[in-house]
Amino acid sequence: MKKTLIAGLLAFGVAVSVQAKDIVDTAVAAGNFKTLATALTAAGLIDTLKGKGPFTVFAPTDAAFAKIPKADLDALLKDKAKLTAVLTYHVVPGKVMAADVKEGMVKTVQGSDIKVTTSGGVMVDGAKVSATDIVADNGVIHVIDSVIIPK
């Protein structure tokens, strides 16, 4: 029905805009990633995650960021190099859906490996994956309950 409607509108010369959402727009629309959006802006990574991708993002919620003491979080948000390292540690190249997750070490965009375990639920460097397969047009988001820090 939707394709037929769009085709019909195009046949009559009506411009149709199909709104695709990238990783950033998808996270912002979810409403529980405000701190992540603030951090991505501070690190200058918005354009990167709006890029072609594909990316797999292990996205900490606002509650996950709230586990970090306020003074430490404020300091992190002011240290662009460290913030960039932390945020890119949450990103894996490619689109990895939950059904494709395998236990082991996975290389991040930051350059270090994260440890993925699957017994008792999926964990990424000790952070529990609480929601999976939030699909964006340039990748996928998996929600985690803690901010993971590169070693």
C-alpha cells in the first residue's frame, strides 16, 4: 500500500520525502540517550555516526551514564581526546545483529578489543545488553546498562 501510494504521488509529480534515520537520529528519537548525544556532540562525533557506516553501537542509556560520578562525567565531557576514545570504544565496524553475536573479542573503532560474553545474557566488557537490534539506516544499536571504558 505504501509503495503504491508513493508511486502514485510520484506519477502526479508530488515530491515525496521518506525520512530515513541514522544512528544518531534513532538514538535521539528513543529519548533515553540524551547524555550520549551530549557526549557525541562534545567529542565531535555526530557527523561520523551520521555517516555511511554501517556501524554497530553499544549505546549506554542516560541511567548508564548516571552511574559515573558527576565530577568524573563532567571531566570526561571536557577532555575531548579521552571522550572520543571512550565513545569510539562503544562502536564496532559493520552491522552486527543480535542473532549474529558470538562470544569472544571484537575490535572496536577505537582500536581496542571488547569482550563479548553470552552466558546468562549478552554482556559487552561487563555491561549488560538490555535491548537489541534497534535498526538505523546506517547500522544497528544495542542498548547497554553501563558505560564501558577502554583499558
